[in-house]
Amino acid sequence: MAQIFRPRADAFARVLLAAVLVLPLALIGFVYVIHTTPYTTGEGFVVNQPVPFSHLHHVGEDGIDCRYCHTSVEQGRFAGMPTTHVCMTCHSQLWTNAAMLAPVRQSLAEDKPIRWNRVYKLPDYVYFDHSVHVKNGIGCSSCHGRIDEMPLTRQAAPLTMRWCIACHRHPERALRPPDQVFSMTWTPPKDQLAEGRKLLAAYLIHKDHLTDCSVCHR
């Protein structure tokens, strides 16, 4: 009787069947891994701006408080961006003819706001309120990192759902006293968990419902 299949056909069939089972799982795993990498989340990437603003210089070296430029961070959902007039408060006297500040001078002359590019982007279906966080002991650097050390602004956190929920489940790990919320140099004390639990009570935070869907998806 003539042999229809070659001797290796059985091994090939086994490999093919295994591939049919393994490849879909591998593909799902690959997509999941890519979804959590900085390539997708944007963590660590610098976004080009019309003016190369340096937080290292303005905050780290000159000591300008976050609220001087981000004026609505304590009252509104959005921290707010500085108007041209805020920039010109200093730059009408300092570095008035610097080439890099040409967009600022043009903005003032044409009475048109500078169009800054967003660094931190959340999906439209995610509700976030800056004022709620800073009024309840979450410091700027908890999400934005040591921005006072950044020559150019980059995203310091992944902003994934897992990352947010981890903090909502255990806010006591990140809570600070009110006078340290805007500090860039604050570090958690050795007894942070104990102090954090005290701050939970002081801020009247009930963490039992912080992970409810409606907190972030409204």
C-alpha cells in the first residue's frame, strides 16, 4: 500500500493543533502587556509645547508655588493653565527678548491664549476632580512626580485604572497633612500607615465606597 503521509506529518499535525490553542492566548497576553507599557500609557514621555517651559527652573530653582500658575486647582476639576498675563508678570521684566519666549509675546500682542498641549490625558468616560484630591490630602507629586526636577514636563504616572484603584483602596498610604499637599520634597514618615489612618478620620474620608464605579464613571 502506498504511503499517503510522510513520517513527519503526525508531528506537524500535533504542532499545528498546539499552535491553534496557544497562539490566541499568546496574542491576548501580548495585547495586555502592550496595553500596560509606557508606549500605551504615555508614562515617561515628554510632550512638545509651544514654549519649552521648565518646572525645574520655575518651581525647583525659583520656588514658584503650583497655585501661582494653576489657579483653579483648589476649587475646580481642572488645575487650570496660566494665562499669558501671568507669564508676563515676570517676563515683562526678565528675559523680555528671549527667542524662546516669542510665542508668549505674540500671544500678548494678539490677545490670543497660548495653546498648550496636554500631558496628562484621561478618557472622556473618566471623571476626575483636582480640588477633591488636594483638599483631601493628596499631594501634587503623588501623581505628577517630582515635577520640580523636570526640565521639560513628562507624564510621571501610568493613569491606568489599576493604578487609580490601588490608591482608592488604600488612600492612607498617600495622605499628607494639609500644609504638605503642595510640597515637592515631602516624603512619607516611617509610621505613614498610622498617620494615614488618622488623616482618613481628619479628612472625613470613607474609603468603603471609593472604589464604587460611580466615583470615576458618571
